[in-house]
Amino acid sequence: MAVTLNNNAIRKIFLLLCFSALSSGFSLLSSSRPLLINNAGSNFRTMMASSSSTTTMPTSSSDDDDNNNDAVKISLDEKEESISSTSTSSIDIVDNLLKMRYACNRFTPSSSNEEVIQLALDALDVARRAPSGFNVQPYKLLLVSSEEQKAEMAKYCAGRNADRVRDSDCTAVFLADQESSREYRNYQSMLSDTNKNNKNWIGWKFWKLQFIIALFSSGYPLPRFLRVPISFLLRLSVSVFDVFFGRWIVIPTLGSAETWSTKNTVLVAASYMIACSSRGLTTCPMEGINARGVRRALNIPRRYKIPLIIATGARAYTPDSKDEEIDDVGMEHGKPGTQLQTPRYPRKDVVYSNTFGNSA
């Protein structure tokens, strides 16, 4: 097989080979420190400062001073109470969305309602705000809604997953990019557009960032028969380095390209389901698919893995039905419209505090 590598790919390979100087690479990593910004606290302090600065306090008499101080205190108390009530309201809304979400087992057969499709697209757009490593966003989001494509895709879905794809208004396909470094030009353009006054994304600093991203993501822009062994050898080298030097240097654990891209993609998928719930749409996440067949049916390049798909639409039953959420393996999916849904393990068996096994 003939392999053609352009100058950019050669430059990438050269950078990866430079990884043999592991000490310099990891000193680079250990020297960086995250900047944590508490927006809520910052906004609160700004609001308080603004309130104080806009309040004039005459100094003609001590009585007037006391009255003004009382007025300022009341004003601050009112602002704190307003912020507290807003925060409580937001907490209730988010908590209810999480509690009311459930996996819909059956959908009303639909010829793809345009309104539902638009709501699903809006939900996908909002879900893109989910975090990703270095803001690389190593994923693509595909919404399948045409009758022809739904029927073609359903051929490669196991059991009743095929019915859900055919009957729902649309199905979101989440694609994890195993070669995210191929998007480096778009990535650089995005950073440059966002930080127009910052020249750091043009020269060596950008390539340093690309090196670190390639290190964590294993998403090298190389053919698979080169990418996989290089990724394995690199991760093995890091593991060996950790054995000898991990006592003195913090060395991050690296995963495969599939692992890294999937971790970032499922954050978007979870956000999508919550966004759908807020719009009154029901969803069903599914993994029982033949990924190769789905890729072929939807013309998806091989560089993308499909960790899951999510059918989206309207449920096919009424809330007072008795057996609407029992699937083809006999598992109940919960009661729609209530918070008495599928069971979860006791909190003490799942949530720990400070050390593993110490119940919170």
C-alpha cells in the first residue's frame, strides 16, 4: 500500500519522534497550572462592589450615617436573597430534569415531525457547550431524520433498537474522532478568532500545544497501521517512565485514541439528553448497533468510532399504562412523568468521601 505524507504530516511525525526526550516534555506538562475562575463568586463580588459604589453616604451627621448604613445593609441583604432564590430555582430546575429523564422504550411511529427535528437540532447545538480536553472537541454530531436513512440505519441495529430508530422522529449519532489532530488548522483558526489580540496561536506555542494534545489524545494524523503501533509504543514508554520516575514527577496516564475521544464525546451525549428533556422530547440511548454497517449506511469515515446513538421523539403510550417500559430483555425503563423510575444503588454504596469505601 502506498502512503503519501504531506509536509504537515511529516512535521507531525517529527514532533512525535521528538518524544524520546521525555523529560523535557513532561517538565513542560508539570510546569503548567490550571487557572480556576469562580464566575459565580466573581459576579457576586462585582455586584456587591457595584452596589457599594453607587450608594452615596452623606457625612453631615452621625444619624444620617447610621441611616445610610442601615439602608446599604438592607440593599445588600435584598441582593443576597435575590441571588439565593435564583440559585435555588436553577437547582430545582436542573435536578428535576435529571430525575424526570428516562430511556423511552417505544416511540410513536412518526414521519419525522419538523418541529421535533428542529428542537433536537437546538438541543445538539446547546450540547456542544459540554467540556472537552483542551477544547479540541474531538467529535462530530449527525442527526438522522429522513425516512430512507432511518430505514437504512435500522438494518444495523439489534433487536428493538431498530424499531426505535424507525419510529422516532430522529436519531442522533455521536461520532468520536480518533484522528483529531487532522483538524489542527480549524483548531488554530478557532483559537485565533477567539483571541484576536493573542499572537501565541501562530508560532511555536501553538505547535507545543499541538504536541501536548497529540500526547493525550493519541489522535495522530497518520494511517491506522502507523497510528496504532505508535500510540501503543508511546503509552508503553510513558508507563515505563512512570515506573522509574513517577515518585518525583507527576506523569499522567495516557489512553488510546478511542478511549480519549469517546470520553469527550459522551459528555456531549449526556448534555444532549438533558437538553432534550428541557424541550419536552424523550430519548433512548443505545449501543446495540453494528458500527461498521452504520458507518457504511451513513457514509461515515473510518476514523470515527460510534460509542452510542440516541433515538429522539415522542413516546408511544400514556403515563397511566402498566407495561409500556418493559423492553425485549424484560427490563423496565421507568415510569414516565414521575420521579419513581429505574432503581439506583444506595448512595452509600456509590458515593464516597475522601478515600475509596468511606461513605459520604
